[in-house]
Amino acid sequence: MIFIENLHINLPGFSLRDISLHVKENEFFILMGPTGSGKTVLLEGISGLVPIRQGKILIGGREVTAMPPEKRGVSLVYQDHALFPHLTVKDNIRYGLRYHPIDKKEGRRRLRLLVEKLDIKHILKRLPLNLSGGEKQRVALARALIVSPQVILLDEPLSALDPVFREEIRNTLKNLQSSSDTTFMMVTHDFAEALALADRAAVINNGTIEQSGSIDDIFLRPRSVFTADFVGMKNIFEGQFRDNRFLVQDVEIMIDRKLDTSKGHIAIRPEDILIGPKVMRSNTRNTFEGRVKNIIDQGFTYEVHVGVRGVVFKSLITKKGLYKMGIQEGDNIPIAFKSASIHSF
Amino acid sequence: MKKREPFFWFTISCGVVILAFILVPLVEMMTSPSFSALEESIKDKEVLRSIWLSLYTAGSAALISFLLGTPLAYILARIDFRGKRLVESIIDLPIVIPHPVVGIAILSVAGKNHWIGRFLFDIGVRIMGSVTGIIVVLTFVGLPFYINAVKDGFEGISPRLENVSRSLGASMTSTFFRITFPLAWRSMLIGIIMCSARAISEFGAVVIVAYHPMIAPVMIYERFEAYGLKYSQPVAVWLVFVCLSLFLALRILTLHRKTET
């Protein structure tokens, strides 16, 4: 549905370089990356709102690179909703109808359908000013969807919302996507959001694509240090591969397979690293003795940093687990992880 | 009660001095002419004509600023381009140039020694000593006030609203008239008021380009020169009354905007 080839965008103080992406029809594609990585600029580039320096954009088989925004069949939904403040909710939603070959009856039918689906009947006559964040977002979605765009681009639609609304809108988005023909492309800096919604995704950093593919692939098999870190693999080590072992400083870690490259990285998720007295008895191949350097409270969980001969492993355990084992900073404890949970690249 | 620092009383004193400085002469002038003198002067055809001419020319200047200045203000608010600062400085020039110099500058292109002057003469447009000339001068001095007010207004409207409108299928023109204009009209109105308030008070430049027909400030000056303070005051009162009405309208409109957003 969307083909982006070798796209370059230069703006004052920011540039996107060599972006190539392929988004399939009616899929939920998520573009993720930290703040300032160029996600919004890429969406605006696809919408035709910023000048493109080089490269091609095709939407639905049509080259749109030089087309004005209104001809592209792409609806844009911003994080701050960008509702027209001088129009009522109803007029906001109906705004785009007159620019599309939709007759009045069909327009009314679509309005009714969206209003019902998004549960915004009670606010139709109000001005956007006093709506809640969740209501605004639903109105913005209805306004974008009423023209049945080929593609809807969502710029961090959830991050400005309260946690309660966030989950609600997230479900709404998934429902809307599965019940329409529209291709959804969403930007987020929150990987958990991507996991919950995406079919496929791309990680963008500093103006270039780090990795793109299925969400599982990105989650399980990141191909760069940045992606590994972004998907929450907190244990990323640079070192030497030797047969089926990996050497980080003095620590020798057993891995599943042999890698050709002698130098490289491994990454392990913090929840895959087990700590405490019981782990010695398990049959994992990698067990080490270490000293607890730091315990970081993360709300529901703790991140425990264990130093093993100068290498720090980060393990995630529940509050209950920590209390049970009575771990304290400075304690000597064993850590263990399976070779299967080591990702190498 | 809490003891205030001396600095607090210093700021208050400064405020009182400034308010007195502005209000005392104005109030004195407004109250010194007798009611009959005021009545007499408003019945004077010449006075009426001059005030009407002032309003008419200032209004025309504002209208021209609106028509020509709005697109420019929009571009300045929306697009960054090389030389934008220069363009903005050029637009502000009429504010800093001494008023008689403005008059002389306009005359120097409107005269027969300049091709523009000759061209205007050929198509029958006279600048020197004409209403057209007055309007040209007032537009010159009022335009910056309009453009700056409206530029601020446009800048206050998120470009994302326009982006969304475009992505929903609206052309640039349609977006301007359905989104930008309805959201900016109040700043345009304020620009028009600022521009005409500035234009209506212009004297120095007008007196060089067109002593006749007489606008109100020129008439006040003439009466002062010929007959003295007493005879110029009633006309001045009427002019101030008109200016104050404009100012009041501006305040009401801006106040209204603040309560709305």
C-alpha cells in the first residue's frame, strides 16, 4: 500500500536519510523511535506536507511524491488532535466530506456509523475546547476516517492521553483497523504500545531506519544495539564469538549457535536473567556468581544489577520475589540464564 | 498588613506619574472648550468635512492594508525563507522614518521627475494635493501596524490545523477560507483598527503631500496657527473623541478574545 524508496527529507536542523519502507494493505504498521528521531517528519513527508529532497513515495500503486497533500488519499491524525476550534464536533467530523465524491446520504450514513462506533453521540453539538483528551482523540479519528482514506497516519495518538483513555483508544484503534479497508500507520515512542497493536513495524533513529519487519522479529531478533535497547533488551554486550562461546571481558557465556563473525553483540532480556539461591539447581548452562550492585525500584518490579567480574547483568524480578529472597545491595548471589534466551548479532 | 518594600512604592509612583502625564493634558484639553464652542464647531461644514475625510482616508488605508497585507502577513507567519528578516525590517521602516520624510519620499516618486510620477500623471492619477495622495501616505504609515498584528494572529494558529485540512482533501485556498480566515478574522479586525488609528493621527507626512483637501489634524494645525489655541481645541476634541472610540473598540475586541480562549 505504501512504498517508500530511498527517501531523503532535509529540514532546517533535521534530516531524514535513505528511508525505505513497505507497508502492506490494511495492516497496522508502527513506526517507533525515541523523541526527535524523525517519526513525525516522515509522516508529514508521506502526507506531502514537507518538501522531499530525493526518493519516491507510492500509495496504492500511485506515485504521489510530487502530489499536493489533498490528492494523496492520506488522512493525518496528530497527537494534539488538531481539532478545528471554531467548528462543532459534528462539523469537524464532516469537514472532509465535500472534497470527496460522497453523496449526502452516504455522508450521513458514515457519520452515524462512526459516531456509534466511537461513542461520541453526546458531544456532537459541542465545540472541541472543553472535550476530554479521549473524546478529542475519538473525534479526530472519526474526522480522519469519514473520508475512507487509503491510509491513515497517526502521530502518537495515545501518548497525550490518561492511562485509562489510552487503553480504551488502543482497543478502538485495533477495532477500527480490523473493520475497515484503511491501512493504519502509527508513530509511537512506546514499544509496549507497538507490541499490542502492530502487525509489522520499523524502528527509526536519528533520521534513518534501524530495522523493519514483523513486530515479533524486531522484538526477538533486533539487529542493532539501538533496536535491542529500544525493545527492552537491557543486557547488551559487545565481545568476541569463539565457537559456541561469547567472551565479554573475562566472562565466558555459552550460546546456542556458532557465529561467523568473531566480533559482535549479544543481548538478553532482563526478565530472562534469573537470580537467587535456587537458580544454581536449574539446568541452565550459564550460571555465574555475582555481587548485587544496585536495586532500582520500577513500581511493580525491581531491576537488580549484578556485577560478574566487571560485567553488569540486569535482571527483572517482582517485588514479592525480592522480599522473599531478601536480596540487598552488596550481597553475593548466583545468576543464571538459558543459552536459548541469548540473541546474538 | 504585610510591609511593602520601597521598590514596590517606587513602581507605584512611576505608574502614577505616567498616568498623570498622559491624562492631565488630555482631560484639560477635552474639558476646556465650552459646550457651545463644541456645538458650533461640529456644525461647521469645514470641520465636519475634515473629520469625515480623516475617517474616509484612514478607512481606505486600512482597507488597502487588509487586501494587500493579509497575504503577505500569512506568508511571513507560515514560511521561513532566506531574507525573511530583511522583508520584516523593510515592512517596519515606515514606523521609524520621521513623518515629514515619508511625505518627501512619496513626493519624490510621485513627481514629474520620476517615471512613476509621469505614468500616474498620464493615467490621470494625482498624488500631490489630492485625496488619493492622502490615502497613499496613510497606507504607507499604517500598513506595518496591520501586517504585524495579522502576522501575530496567523502565528497563533497551529499550522497543524491547516495540515489536517489539507490531508482531508481541502486545497490551500479552501483551507485558508474555511480554517485560517475564521480563526484569524479577529486579529485582522484588530489590525484594521491599529492601522486606521495610526493613519488618522498622521500629520507630518500628509501636510507635505496634501495640505488641501484638509484632514482633521491639518485643520487643527491651521486653526491653531491662524486663530490660536481656543479655536483649535474644539476640533481637537472631536478628533480625540473619534480616536478614543477606535481605541475602545480595540480594547473590547482583544478582551473578548482573551476570555474566549
